[in-house]
Amino acid sequence: MSSPKSPVSHSPHSSKFCPKCGKTSGTFIGLFCRSCFLKDNPNFVSFPDALILERCNVCLKIRPQGKWVNWDDELVHTWVGKQLKHRLENPFTKIEIVPNPKKPKAFFVRANVSGETDGEKVEFLAETNMTIRGAICNDDMLVSSDYYEGIIQVRFTERTPEKIRAVQDEIDAAMEPMRKEDPKAQVVNWVLQKHGLDAWVVSRKAAKAAAVAVTRKHEGTMSVSGKLIGLDVHSSKTKNRLTFLVRVP
Ligand SMILES: [Zn+2]
Ligand SMILES: [Zn+2]
């Protein structure tokens, strides 16, 4: 933080006087001139560094707010507007989304925000970038639900609906951060069993991570077995489906 500059004589005709830099004219925000105010409040109006919008590689639906929907300009603008952080009263925001000519799937985003703070009208410009990230929507994932590389078999000494629900949440939560990088970190089917439940997971790696998380959480035991499910035509490597058996008390 810079220390305030020595006071500058104060024009008797002006009620404005920035206590930091001594400015007596221009736009003020609260007690300070705009530039001093923004130095102290750099995030008064700001976007995250980058916005990421998921789009299904198959049907081109987008997931701006947790739900897969068809692309709709108005919806995308609304979503972008919600990512803007500000502390203005009576804000009015105008958002522009322009394709980046140099990068496919990338957009420039700029927002013109006007509003009030401490009774003063102020206007700001905020900018960021938006990128489209390829993913697979739930529907298209279900279509391919005969394909899964991992099964997590969770077995309890006694099965209760609460335990089932808790384990489903834990498996989902364990894979959620992986899903950003890998849409295959997804359960395509839950199968209830007499002593627990099975989760069919598209990615073997994600299945393992979730199985380990559930085992740790409940201080259970885990064992792994494999079964050949075919030959990958691209790599001509054999593919195994792994089963992670997790026994929890
Ligand atoms: Zn100032
Ligand atoms: Zn889709």
C-alpha cells in the first residue's frame, strides 16, 4: 500500500478532494478519485481470468449452469453476466461476446457496467476470455453406456438406503474434479445389489480413484480384478475392464 501523498491545498470551490493524491476534479468514487479508488479496489468490477463453457462433442449442447441445454445467445450472455463480480448498486450490464479470430473455440468477452456506488454514477469496462471445452453430455454418454472400463462394487455388512446414497455422492464427488479434464470420469449406470451397489464407470482411472476414495472414507478394504473386454483398434492394445471391490463396514 502506498502512503498518502502530502496534502495539496484544497480549492474552496470544489467539494472534491482525493485524500490520497490530492486531485480535485474528475470522477470520484466515494472519498477518492477514480484512479486511487481502483488502485485500492482492483476487483471492484471484474471477471474471472478465464471463462470455460462445456460443449458436447456429439450434439453441441452446452452446460453453462450444470444442465445440458441447446446453445442460446441470450442464455450464454446471462451466464457470462453472472460471472462478473461487482459491488455496484442498480447495475446495468452490457455484454459483448466476440469470436477470437486467431483461436477456434475462443471468444473475447467484454462487459460495460454502469451503476452507482455511494450515490455516484460510475461506469466500468471488464474483459476476459471464454473458451469452449469439449465434453460429452449425459444423454450421449448414456447412448454409449454399454461401454465402461471400470466397475466399483461397494458391499456393506448391512445395506441401507442412506448408505447407498452416501456412497453415490462420494463416488460422484471423487470424480467431479477429474471430469473437467476427462468426460469419461462418469458413472453410466448404478446397479443395486443385495449387499450394496455397483457403479459402472467409463474411465478405468476414474473408477480406481473413486474406489480408493470410498475405501479410505469408510476405512474399508479394496481388491481389484480384471477381465479382457476387447482390443483397442487404434492402439491394438488389449483392454481390460477392472472391477474394484470395496468392502465397507
Ligand atoms: Zn486520488
Ligand atoms: Zn450431447
